[in-house]
Amino acid sequence: MQANYQPCATGPIPKNVNIIGCNTLPCNFKRGSFAEAAIAFTVADNTKTLRPVVDVQLGNTNIKYPLPEQNACKNLVDGQCPLDKGEVVTYKLKMPIEKIYPKISLTIQLTLVGDHDTPHVCLRIPAMVVD
């Protein structure tokens, strides 16, 4: 199911986003599970590397959220590194939603960056942590 997302203030937008179990915003992410999405994007420039940068916005506070897998090349379901400019690839996001997390509203911002910190895609997902 195609889910909505919000574009980032800067950075390339995705071609397609499929957030598992989310048809409308905000997405509900259940504690003790995973936030999962398939994000298709066009590679902005030739790159040998790709890594996820996740920022979680809680009100006016931004918190860096390191994903367990920092080599985003391992999470490409279409395409493989090195990537060529203009290539369309799909990244599979799998973000743990721990049971200890409070039930809150938040916004997840995901940016995939390549060589020289070049952003290749950026999106924001308004969400609620629920039971």
C-alpha cells in the first residue's frame, strides 16, 4: 500500500515509499516491533557507499537515532553498491521500535548519504508509538 510521507526541507525526494502497515499519516508503530518501509529513489551521484542518517523529532528536540545496520548498501533490495548517478534503487528500512519506548508522537527523518556525505534521498514520516 502506498503511504504518504513528508518531504525534507532539503534533499532529494523518493520516487516511491511503501511503509508496511501505514495507509495514512501519522503512521502507528507498535512497541516491540519494527518500522519497515521500502524506499525507491534515484541515485544523485556516483557513490561506492551508502549510509542511513536518522533523526527523530520530539517536539522541538532532534535526536540522532543510529540504525543497527550502518551500511545501507546491505539493505538495498533493488541495486547494489557501487551506485551510478541516475540509477533507481530501493532501500529497505527496518527500524526497531523498542518495548521501553514511551507512547508519543514523533517525526522520523531518514536521509541516505553516500560518498562525501552527498544526500541521495530524504523523507519524513510523522508517527505515533502505540501498544
